[in-house]
Amino acid sequence: MGKKSDVQLIVDGKRTDGRAPEDVRPISMRLDVVSRANGSAEVSFGKTTAVAAVYGPRTLFPRFMQESDTGIIRTRYNMAPFSVVDRKSPGPDRRSTEISKVVRLALEPSIFLEDFPKATIDVYVEIIQADGSTRVTGINAASLALVAAGAPMKDMVTAVSVGKIDDTLIVDLNGTEDQNSQSDVAVAIMPRTDRITLLQMDGVLTKDEVMTVLSFAKENCHKINEQQKKLLLEKYTGE
Amino acid sequence: MDTKLVLPGDLIGERKGRRFGRGTFVEGENVYSAVLGIPRASEVEISVIPMSGVYLPVMGDRVIGTIKSVEVSGWTVDINSPYTAFLPLAEAVDEYVDTSREDISRFFDVGDVIFCRISKVTKGMNVQASMRDMMSRKLFSGAILNVTPSKIPRIIGKAGSMVQLIKQKTKCDIYTGQNGLVWIRGDDKAKAIETILMIERESHLKGLTEKVEKMLG
């Protein structure tokens, strides 16, 4: 991180998987993958696949966590042991605890939590296959699942990652690029207002580069959001 | 019913002094949808009928509840919602009961199903139920069906036409609670359940009554 990679990851303007720097991997989305949840979705960016399930609003236990004037949202980001090449030891760790928190903070501004005091919305994000950009894939899935669950929201949340390799800005990093990048930025926005709900940066970027990263992110988030919306509407308008 | 749907954050229209109801929010002069649903705009109110979501109690709703526990002077009732309702003794029984001598479980016991009215909802979502009206009663035997709460009006139909039709054709007793529970009792229960689930699935589509008529023969 922070320095140029040893391997050449961009050759003749093409990345390792044949994409142009500003291209997103092929995206596939599916709704209702967890039958017992109030809302659920599966989102894949290339090989990275996240399943999100939303439960609630439901009664919040333990009771001391209840807030009398507002509801809360709890999130759990978890990587399956088989999601990576070297088996990940199961259960929460430092990394997943942090990502659980940033996923929560990314979703929180979009939800009208004050509509259900003392209750909770539980969001579970499982990464079943990881190949870079898992947190933004998770946020996209969680956002779809929240809308499907009928949670009252100001806007949807859409996220994308932007990074820098060999001094070139690239969109939607895959696993190899993620490990060899000079910088890696995860951005989540609410597309209607372009408000940023998540902005995390690893590595080094100049001020100008950061501004370019943001405009790349916004542009791609809008495209992803169109797909999300289309999917949700198709659920009810047939085929 | 047309199939135009809105998503959270979609603009429905200008407010123009109108009320904004369920499933909407206002920014400046514009009214936006807060849920995935069907927008309803009239002269006085803008609202969105959600396609999914849990039941949040509103005063005056008629709901089907299950007694969760018996307290000293009332019952807690599970109303298929994040919040439980409390049914005070005075709102349920007409006669005088000396609570220091008598166990009130002889009126309602844990697991009993009742059809009641939401009489009070505070801002902090303390919910009170009441059985002080003609419709409220204890429901014996029968089956309870769980559907999306926002689809209940469609199952009831205009002035109860749809539910009347199902009752007539299947000769079942049916009670619909606005909390998304439907209680059914009768010999042809299976057919009634099948019909109601079909209505739930296709509630946003046109020509539902004809389809139901055809289905019930």
C-alpha cells in the first residue's frame, strides 16, 4: 500500500481482468434470497459476492439498548471462512468489527429511525466470496435488502470503491489490485442528494486525485443505483 | 390500480399545502416517497401504500392479537408488530372483578386469540388495546394467516366487497386485522387461504376481483 506495485497491473490501458481503468466489473443482483428475512438481496461485483438480510423493525433486546425516542440499526459484516483463498478463521475479528461499524454508519443517515422508537433494524451482511471491494458490495446489498424490507428511507445508499495503481485511478478494485494498490477509497453516497455517507481512504492521494476519485465514485454510484432501482421495480411489475 | 411504483427518495410531487401521510417525507416544497410502494395523491393528502414492511400500530386499527401474558389487571397482547399492546381489564370485561381475589385468566388466557381495537398509541409507542365495541371478540379455533399489513385493504376490498365474496363462496368465517393477520374458520379453509395469498401476491395488479371470482368458481 502506498507504493507502486512490483507486478505490472495495467498493461496498454487494460487491467488484469481486461477492464479499462474506469470500468466496473459485471454486476449481478438478486432479491429475496433469504426466505425468513423481511428483506434480502445478493449482490455480485465480478467474483465478490455479498448476501444481505434485513430483519425488522423488531423489538430490541437486550432492553437496556432500547432508545425511547428513536429506533436503532445494528449491522454485522462477516466473511465466510470459504470466501477467501486461505481459509479465514470464522467469527468476528478486528477487521469485521470495524467494517460492521462503517456499514452501519453508511446506512444510518438514510433511514427514518425515529419512526420506530425502542425497536431495531438488524442488517446482516455475509461475504460468501471475496475478491476485493467487499464492504461496498455489502453496502449495496444491504441497501437493496432495506428497501425490500419496507424500511422507511430518505434515499437508497450506493457504494463503490476507487483506487490508484501505477499512478492511474481505477474504479472497483478486485482482490489483486486491492493488495497492490497505492491507494484505495471506499465511497458510499445517497444518489438523490449526492450526500456522502461513507468515505474511507487507505494509502496516499493528492488533493486533486481525491476530488477525481469522488467524481468517479459519484458517477459510478449513479449507474449502480439505476440497476438497483430497476431490480426493485421489476420485482413487482413482472418479468 | 395502475402499476406505477415509487422507490425511497423518488419525487412524488409538490406539496401545495396538502397533508403528507404514511410513507412520505417533505424537503422544502417537494414530497418524496420513503418506501417502495404505490403513490396516492389527492386534493388533501399525499401518501404511499408500501409494498412490504412490518405493522406499526395506529389508533383505531382493528387487529388480531394473541394473549402473551396475564398481568394483575390486564393482558399483554402480541399484535404482530415490534410493539406489544396492553389490554386493561376495564377495557375487556363489563362485570366487576375483584383482582385481589380473582385470577383474570378465566377471561383470557395465554395463547387466546382476540379481535380488538387499538385505542391508544403514545409517541413512545406504548400501545393500548380495547374490546369495548361490537366487533371485538375472542376467536375460537380457526387458522391465522400472516400477510403483508399494507395489503389488508385490498383483501377487504371496497366496502368489504372482496372479503364478502370469499366468505360467501367458501362459507368460512373470516376476520381481517389491519396488523396483517387474517383469521379463518370453516370447512373450505384451504380455498380461502389460497385466495387470500393470491390477492397478497397480486394486490398491485388490475382485475383482481374478476380473478378471485374465477378462482372461487
